[in-house]
Amino acid sequence: MFDFDVLVFDFWSILGAVPVTLLMAVTIFVLSTLLGGLFAFIEHRRVPLLLQFVVAYKIAFKGMPMVVVIFLAYYGLPNALDFVAHKFGIAVNAHSLPNWVIIIVALTACVSAFQAEVWKGAVNAFDTGQSDAAASLGYSNHQMFRRVMFPQIIVTAIPDLANSFMVVMKALSLAFAIGVVEIFAQAQLTAALNFYYLEAFLIAVVFYMFIAYVVTKVADKIEARLRVRT
């Protein structure tokens, strides 16, 4: 059914796109996790004005398809940057912005809305009675957060954070829409050379499954170690 020589050729061809894909995925994951954590903090503290902004942001970006956000960023982000730069008297050609930067910005904006819910759920799962106990022992708010609250929040959030990373990996398959080559795009390009599409996409699936396996195992080990400490 499969041509072994084609599978080998496709494997090495698609393998070249794996490091770039992982680098973009890690960048998006880190940025969206930090931004989502900030949104969760604003909601937890119920900061006036910012709270309304966060709620509106989550509704907007959880409701829009990611491919729509990608095209909005592709056509709108350079113009927006040029406009802002012009207002501050900065000479810049934002239209030369690399497409991989646009995809990172677009997907970070989308995933941040979901990461905010991950952190929000983890914060809500924290037993507030422990905060009172820490305060009675003379802990400052910073000490309570660092020594009591955060270690428990991160353990609760790890499984969902691992899922979020895989969501980012799958979302990156949309990057080819604006010419960014990652695993899926490279599979399409490779298949176009020899017309063995089934083999190319099968190899792409193997890479995705292997990455998912590694991410799951790493997340499980980190969670297990942190549970022992907490």
C-alpha cells in the first residue's frame, strides 16, 4: 500500500520543519500563558475597567475562528503598527514584518483567552482557608502567594496547560494560509513534489503524535514531582 522509499523521503523532508514548528509553538505557549495569567489575576482581583476589558477580550477571541484572527492580523497588523509608529514620529516599514511574527501574534492573542480560563479555574480550585491560615502565621501577601498559593495552582493547571500546548501545535497548521511553513505545510509541499499525499500526511501525523506523547509524559512527570513537594 505504501512506498517505503517515499515514506523515508517524506520523513526527512518533514523533519526539517519540526524545529521551526516547535520554536513557534513554545513561543506562543509561553506568551499566551503569561498573558492569560495576567488576565486571570485581573479577574481574581476584580480590577475596575481592566476587568471589563478582559471579559470583552475573552468573549471576542474565544468566539472568532483562529483562521479569521490570522487573516485580520495579516492584513491589519502592519497597518496598525505603521499608524502607531507615525503618531510617535518613528520611521518604520511594518509591511516588511515576517509572516511568522504575524502568526505568533495572532495565535498568542487567541490562545491567551483560553489560557486565562485555565488559570482562573486553577485559582478557583485553591482553598481560600489556606490563605487565612498563612495570614495568621504572619505571611505577607507575596509570601503567601509564592509559598502556599502558587505551588498548588500550578499543579492544578499543568494538565490543562499541556492540552493548551497541543492546541497551539494544531493551530499552527493554519499558518500555511499566510505562507508560514510548519509540519503540516511541509507535508503539503512534500506531497506536491511526488503526489504521494497519503504518505506525506501519515508522516505528519506520526510527528504530531510523537510530540503529543512527549508533552503528555513531561507534564505527568512535572505534576507528579510537584504534588510530592506540595
